[in-house]
Amino acid sequence: MKQSPAGPRRSEILAALSLAIDLGLGQPMEHMLRSCLLALRIAGAAGVDAAGQGRLYYANQVAWIGCHADSFELAALFTDDIAFRADYYNRDQHGLPMYAGMFSHAGAGLPPLARVAHWTRFAVTGSAAVRTMIASHCTSAGALASNVGLGGGVAGLLAHTFERWDGKGLPDGIAGPAIPLEMRIMHLADTAEVFLRQEGVAGAVAMVRARRGSQFDPALANLFIDHAEVLTEGLLEVDCWQAALDLAPADAPLSGPQLDAVLRAVGDFADLKSPYTAGHSRAVAALAAAAGEVHGLPAADVNELRRAGWVHDLGRLGVSNQVWDKKGPLSRADLERIHMHPYLGERILSRVPGLKGEAALAGLHQERMDGSGYPRGIGGTELGIKQRILAAADSYGASLEPRPHRAAIPPSDAAGRLRQEVSAGRISPEAADAVLAAAGQQPHRRPAPPAGLTPRELEILGMLCHGMAPAQIAATLLLSTKTVRNHVEHIYTKIGATNRVGATLFAVRNGLTH
């Protein structure tokens, strides 16, 4: 399936979402995409029809979509939610191996006596807590899958993510053929991919053989064991992103409202990582878009700000709740992990051709004007007005929300905090003014154009900065070339420039290039 220049497809966005899910599972990106390819090969060999393969395609990519919603509770039990999930694949999740794995993570990092107390509490309440979490996961997974536009057939499959062939899974103990075939294939492919990557074909075969008839459907296990070399051929070398998209069920580019709905759902999904951030991305998106309108940005830029706001924190899934929900001081290692999340989000989103602009904005939402932000530490003229507005909206929005170490801050105090950031040189004054005006924290007075430029001169300056010659500007604005040249001379005089480069630097400094 070729990617369309008309706009992103649902399959592309869900493939990107699978990369974020991988991070939360403690797996390298493209784990779910590679296991999807393996699952489809197994399905083909098992004679699954096209409709079943279509359901399997999406169920395999988003099977773990619900787990991030329980990261807070999982970290409370097992300290590092991501480390626990990474270890999950290495153990047959039943009986002694399962309990050994749980106790190895329960209370990790606590002093010895405190950890013994944690183990004692876990021995009494842990089983019920895990069962409740898995039931919650299955409910959340179905709802989140529906929200990103997957049909009931796919959402219904996800209720069986933790079931086992032997009936000893959770939450309902469903066994054997009562588990949908698509999910039995997903169970095998998901785990086999990890062992294939870590231990090669022989390691994957040994694992499947050991779990045949317990975790896995024995007929599917035998099929894999007998044809492992063919089923896994080239999987570790292939471009998983493109190969998976080439096999995606046919889907048209999303319309504007459809794209908005999917991105909004992705943002909701990211925010569920921690109870402290519930609704954060929606609020930032609305505020950033409103601030863009206040500032007078074109409609296309306002729309891009809104969409970037919805997905700007997707990279948070790659950082453990052990860090996000920490109430005490953050260590240097904690900060280094936090500083990676904008980069991770940009890296994920930039894989979707139609979201390059949103990806770039998301990657810069923690940068600051004085270069003190992260992850790149850039500032000043390297940050355009859209980046500045998103940073200000995120900063103000975060202040309104509770965090592990503080309560939510009232709007007036949050406004004062943002103004302090302006005074310190970290947040752009024009971006802060637009955000605070949009938030109702100060009456909006559209700032007077710098250097006394007229609206027509601002228009011509923008075109000049983008490399248009006077004759081109004249043709665009239906003016004479002589009139445009006169305007350019007046502009240069007002702003103290002598050429286009000087004019462009002036425009960048004053947020006039967008």
C-alpha cells in the first residue's frame, strides 16, 4: 500500500502508535510491527481468510494499548512498570514462574525491611490487584481501540489479550478454541518475536515448544515449530514499517475531522500514562490553538498547533511511572530519561509522512528561548512562533494540573508563574501574552506591529523573507513592481535593514515569519 500525499491514513497513525506501545513494553520500536508480520505469515499458513487477517493486523499492533492506562497502579506494585513488562515475555505467566517474576519486581529499590513489608502486603492483596488491573486493561483496550477508529471486531478481540490456551489466563479463564483464533495467533507471534530477536530461530522454537498447550494453541505451536525457518525468514532484516504498511487493509486518507478524532484519541491515550496528566493534551491543544488565533496566525498554522498539542506528549510512554509519579527530588538519571520524551515523540510521529509539521512541533515543546530547555537546548531565533506558543501553552496548562510533588495551581497563580518565565527569558513574551489572553488571564490587546510597519508592509515583509522577488510579490498582490519596490524601501528604513537577510532576521526576532 502506497502512502498518499493527500494526508495520513489510519494504518500509518496506528503503526506509529504501535511504536509508542513498544516503548511502554520495554521493547525496541517495531516490535509490534515485526510481530504483526510474523502473525500474518502464521495466519496465512493456517488458512485464515482475508477478513480474519484484517482483524489480526490491527489487533496485533494495538493488543497492548490498554496496558499504559494501568501504569500508575502497576508501578505502585512493581516499581518500574516498563521493566516489569519487559520481563513479562521471559516467563510463562502461570504458577511459580509468574509469581517468581512478580516478587522479583515487587518493592524493587526499597530498603530491605520495607521491601519485606511490601512483599507481605503483596502476598495478601497482590493476586486480586493484578486480576483487577488486567480486567481494567481489557476494558480500556477495547474503549481506546474504538476511539482510534477500529471496529468492534478488533476491539472485542482485545478482551482476550491475557487469556491462555490452558484456561489459566485472566481475566475470565477462557480456554482453548473459545479464544478467538486471531488472538491465539497474536499470543504466539508477540512472544516469539521477542525470542527471535534475542535468541534467534532456535530460541524462539524452544520457547514455543516449552509453552505449547499451556500458553499457546498446540496446533499453531506445531505449525510454527515445523515451519519456523520459513515463517521467520528475513524478519530481522526487513523494513518493518514499510512492510507492515504494505500489508495493511485498504484504507483511504483520513479527512480533516477523522484525522482530528484519531489524534485526539492518541493524545488521550498518552495522558492516561499517569493520573496527574489526565486531559492534559486536550487542554494544551485547545489553548495553543486559541492562542494562535489571538496572535493572528493563519488557519493552517492554528490547525497544526491544535494537532501537535494533542500528540505532543506521546513520548511520555517511553519513560517509567517510577519517574513520572515520583514525589521526591528527581535524580540526574531521572532527568535524563524525562529529557528524552520530546525526542521520542517526534521520532514516532515523524514516521507518518502527513504529520511532519506536528512531529517537529511536538519535539520542541520543552525548548526554551534562553536555550535552557530540552532535548536539544536550542532557543532564540531557532524557535518560531508556533513552537513558542506550544511551549507557553504546555507550561501554563501543566501549572493548572496536580503533580506528584504539588497540588494544582489556581489560574491567576499559573499566569504569574508564566510571566516569571518570561521575565527569566525562558518563555517568549508574545507567546505568553497570546496564551494568557486565550486563557482569559489578561485582556487581549493585539500588539502593535514592530517598527510601525503597516499591515501591507507586514504582508510584503513575509513574502520577502520567503525568497519572493519584488516582481513575484507584485504579481501575487496585484500591485505594480514599482509600488512593491517602494514598500520594500520603506520597510528597510523602518527596521534598519539593508537587504533581505537583515529583514529576515528582524522578522524572525519578532515572530513575523509564520
